[in-house]
Amino acid sequence: MSINERHQAWKSTLYKKAVDRFPERKETFKTSYDASIEPVYLPEREDDTYLDTLGMPGEYPYVRGVQPTMYRGRFWTMRQYAGFGTAEESNQRYKYLLSQGQTGLSVAFDLPTQIGYDSDDALADGEVGKVGVAIDSLHDMEILFAGIPLDKVSTSMTINSTAPVLLAFYIAVAEKQGVGMDKITGTIQNDILKEYIARGTYRFPPKPSMRLITDIFEFCSQNVPKWNTISISGYHIREAGSNAVQEIAFTIADGIAYVDAALKAGMEVDVFAPRLSFFFNSHNDLLEEIAKFRAARRLWAEIMKNRFGAKKAKSMQLRFHTQTAGSTLTAQQPWNNIVRVGIQTLAATLGGTQSLHTNSYDEALALPTEESVRIALRTQQIVAHESGIANTIDPLAGSYFIESMTTDMYEKSKAYIAKIDDLGGMVEAVEKGFVQKEVQDSAYYYQKEIESGEKVVVGVNKFQVKEAPPSGLLKVDPSIQQRQIDKINAVKAERDNKIVAENLKKITEIAKSDENMMPYIITAAKNYATLGEIIYAMQEIFGEHKETVIL
């Protein structure tokens, strides 16, 4: 079939079906000089490799995008990762962002919540509400989403080791609003492998952690069909210092491990795979980042089709959220970060992201203010409505440089995955410290380049100016911890503690078996068991992970 024949077939079937179901945006797609802009542009001459390596938008191998219409149908979901202090404060920030045109919520949790400690735990001292919102029980979750209809808003929650509990809280809140779990939409990160690699917010060892992940896959496939059960994250691997190829390879390798675990648990690939999603970093090198996203889509599609025998298109589509690169933000001349975030926004959208969070310019100094988070959101809106990049699909396709780099990154990522396979898979590669060492080495070389001046960071190692100390930064009230402790005490005084004790005992018993834990966690959550209580109940059986230091 020629390229033109394939194009006509695509336009009359897949593209037409998509437009009939979800009409394209109402504006006219044309240039300033009144020339029409086509949905997709193709090689003018026949190319023997084009159809196999790129294909059409919405078709295997999805290099040109997972949707037939991409942003001509609708823009990416605009999220701002937000949460700090108490649930009351974060609720007000969410309502502000929604009023400013944000189209989805993205919840940041504080460190104790991420690891599974209640605010009154000694190990939470000094960290409550600092890097996100403190959620100790269903009571906090009810406050967090008060006045926000969960049947109309998609919510992303950046949570990993405690993902089953936070998902249970969310399901319970939705039901209190009259929204069944089959109606809620959103994503939990639920990616524990990258915690061992890059972030460190783990609680249990790898094997029981993987069991909890597959329990979520199974439960949601049967009960929460519109929920993305995992956001396999390269973002934090890149933040820890990996290069772009490592970000692709280690993220995809994590995905392979999760698919393997689900298959071993007895699930069918086309049952759970359509709800897998990914989370990538958007760094400063505009063209390299665009190629990275395109290469990742091709690689995942081939792996799902050829390695796992997936039959459904959605099982092979790499759908991903993007966040601009926090590690590139500088405390020096912080206004420069607005430009960096603008470049990174272009990279993510030209690369075909499904949703995007843009960092605020002051995040190298503190949690973002309302003003700075509004500027970050406006960055997305300006790119969407004013830049013209959303008027045609994959506009840089066919660039000699983009296509060459896409293929190169695809091949180099495949080689990394082959090496990980030789080590026994990603879980074994992490346990042996291979992945951590690769990331550490990459971070070291990157830092050396900055220190030597080989890599210029404007305002840091070149073009410096004398600056006054920063002012007007957001500060978290240190009294938050005591307020959270008071809430916990009030919840425990009002709930039925006998029922909660029975719920927690049951969770410990089920942890010994192969039975799915989610129904029991949800029951405990609805009865106002705290996050820490549920996690400690599982820890009795699962134990606690201790990091292996790799030098």
C-alpha cells in the first residue's frame, strides 16, 4: 500500500470515526495568510520505511501520536501539581486553579503521607505539610475535595508506596458525593520500582510492593474501569540525573516488570494494559525531548505487541503525562525559569503528551505562590491557543534531525532493556544496584560538565548578576503538624474503634494470603482507619525495605 493509499484509508476510517465521536475544536485551522492547515502532513515521495516506522496518527506503532486527531480534537489536560499544608489550604488552591482554567487536578502529598506515617508519628516530625498536603484519614480527603465534583474532574495523585490507601480514600470520598467508583477518572502513580531507583519514598520490600500493584490492577479492571492504575514514571529517574535514553529505557523496563507481575498473577494482558500510563520529564533540549517521546511510543508499542502478544490497540499505546523539569530550575535569577518552562512546554506538546504540569518559576526557592502558579498555567494556555502547534498532528515529523534522533534513541533504549533482561529483569537489576549506578554516573558527569563550564547554565555558571535575597515566598505554617494531630485525635474519638481494630486485623491476615487486598483496605478507609494504621497492619507481614547503598 502506498503512503497516499494508507492516508486515504486512515482518513476515511480511523480519523473519521474519531471526528464523528469527538468533533475537532471549533476554530478554523488556517495560517495568518488564510491557507488551510491539514490534519497531518506526509512525505511527498514514497518511502519504503515510513509506514512501518512511523505510520499514521492513532495507528501502530504510534510514533505520530496515540489519537487520530491529537490536539485538533482537544488540547492536552492542563494540570498543576499542587498541595501543601492542610487539606483546607490545598482545597482552596485547587478551586483557584480550576477557576483559572486548569482542566485536571494533580495532588502533591507531604513526605509522611508518601511513606505511610501519620502526622502524629515521631518519624513525621518536622515534615508535615512541607512538600505537599498531609492526608491522615478519610476525614482529610473529604476536606481536600469538598465542593469539587469528582464525576466531572480527573484527578492525578503522585503517590506510590501508599497508593492503595490513598486510592481507597478517594473511592470513599467519591461514594460520599454519590459518585460510584465506576464513574471516577484519574491516575495514581503507583510506580514503586522508580522509588528504589530514584526517590526513596518506599515502605515495603520490592516483592510485596509488586503484589500491591497487581492487586490494584486487578481490582480496578473489575471495579474502577476509567482509572489509570499506574503512571510508570521516568520523571523522577531523570530528576535523579539520568540522561534521556536512560529515562526511556528504565521507564519502559519498569513497565515490562509490571506487565510480567500482572501476568504471573493470572491476569490477561488486554484486561489491564489499556489502563497503564506513563509519566515523563520534559527537559531543556527541545529537539532531543521531542524525539524522546516519539521513540518511547514506538518502543512500548513493539514490546506490547511482540513480547506480550497484546491484541488491543489501547494495550499498545503509550499514553503519558509530562512535567517540566524541576531539576533545571535555578535559584539564581529565578525569572529565567519562565523561559525554561516555556521551552519544556513546547517539547512536551510537540512530542504529543496527553497531559502536562508546568513548574512555577519560584520552585527552586519554595512552594509556588498563587501568582507563580498562574504564570505556569498561562504558559500552557499560551502555547495551546497562540503558538499554532496544536493545529496539525506531529508537526516536526519528517525533519531529518528529529527522525534520525528518534531512531537512535529507540535503538539505544532497546540495548539497555536487553542488558536488563540479561540481569534477570528490572526487579533484579534494581536489587543488584545496576540501574542506580547508571543514574548516579550520569548525574556525576552532568555535574562535572556544569562545573567545568562545558555546559552553560545561564545565571549559574555564566551571565551571573548580583541579586537581592528573594522575597514574597510561600512559607508553610509550622503549627500545621499540631493541627493535623488534633484532627487525628478527633477522628479516633468519633469513629467505632472496635470495628477499625477488626478491619486492621483482617488486613494483616489477608497480607499473608494471595487474596486481593483492595476491598479490605477500602473497608478500613471507610471506617476512618488512618493511613499509618493501615500501613503498619501490612508491615507486620511485609516488613520494611532497607536501602542497599551502591558506591
